[in-house]
Amino acid sequence: MEIQCPHNDHKTMVTYMRTRIGPNWFRVYYKDSCVIRFTPKDVGRVFGIAKFTPSVNLIREWCKEMVEKYEKKEELPVVLDKEKGFGPECHDMDTHDDNNVSSVSDPESTDLFVPPRMVT
């Protein structure tokens, strides 16, 4: 879906491109070139030294409106299922506690290798 900027003229054209897959983006025609930009800030940078003129400020504001309107940031809540979970966040123990780690020392395996003395 293409949404045209209402501030387009015969030398400048900005279009907001909505896609089903992937990020939405802006197509900017300016000075006989076409570029793709993903943020309103980058759209303003296309115009070079004219980026703070009133017309470019209107275009940038329109771009910000499109991002707010069509790009929804869904934050999914983290649900900890203690019955099915297996990580430390699913158990009622301190994750920084090393006392829960069991290490069994085997007397036979500790005496197998004795490094020789270093000669200096």
C-alpha cells in the first residue's frame, strides 16, 4: 500500500510504503534520484542543507505521523510457566547463588594427574 505525502510537488515526492512482510519504508524522490529510507529522521537527511526549511519540516512531521499511525510496537508480556519452564527464572531460587550446584569430588579422579615441577 502506498500513501502519498500531501506536501509533494513537482520536484519532491515522498511516499510511505506499507508492507505485509518486513519493515515499512519511505520512498523519496528528490533532485532526480530515488532513495529508500526507514525513519523520518533519515527522510529529512535526504534534503541536505535544505533539511530544516519549513516545507521539509512539514514532510518530516507527516512521516512521523505515518510511523505513529501504522507501526505498532507490540510488547508481548513475558509469561513464566513454572510447570513447563526449565530456566532459573522459573524457579524460586536466587540465580546468583552457587550453593545449588552440586559437585561431587571423586578421590580416585583427583589423584590421576599430578603435574611435574617446573625447573627454573
